Amino acid sequence: KHIALQSFEAEVAMFLHKEAGLFFPTGTLAQRAAIHAHFQDLAVQGLPQGRLILHPTSHLIHHDCLRDGASQSKRARLEIDRLPALNVQVVGRFERPFQREDFPSGCP
């Protein structure tokens, strides 16, 4: 790691009263790391991992903007392997927000 980056991480951690800090260049990368950490923590505790439910427009699936709309949404359902080792399910329709009927049985 670069010394300036380590110094920045330490400064932010101290400002936020945390043990340590970790810099991510994008929010999407940080969210993916947090999801993986959460699933690993559940595994360490011996708890069931559950499911990660995403909307077809989720930026956790798409790495760029949704230029081609619904056709990219269809591909998203086939490309959830970008989130390895997680039980990921893509639900809902591209053209609207989540609705209750989108969720599989067993979801609150």
C-alpha cells in the first residue's frame, strides 16, 4: 500500500473513532466488500447465509449505466455470477420499483 493512502485511512478512522479505515475507489466496490464480509461473518457464526435479493437495475450487477435498458436487465439475471459465493436472486421488473408480488415466498 502507498504510505499516503495508509495515512489517509488512519486519519479518517481516527476522525470517525474507529479502529481502522479502508479506502475503496468506488461506492459499488465498498458495498460489494461489505456484502461479502457480512456473508463471511454469518458463515463464521454458523448461521444460515440467506439470500441477497437485487433489483434488475442494481449497480451491484451492472458495472456501467443502463444504456440499453430492459435488454441489459434480462442479461443481469444470467450474470449474477459476478457476486460469487452468495445466494443472489434478481427479482422485479426493470421498468418499475420493487412491488410485494416480486418477492419469492418466504420473504417478508
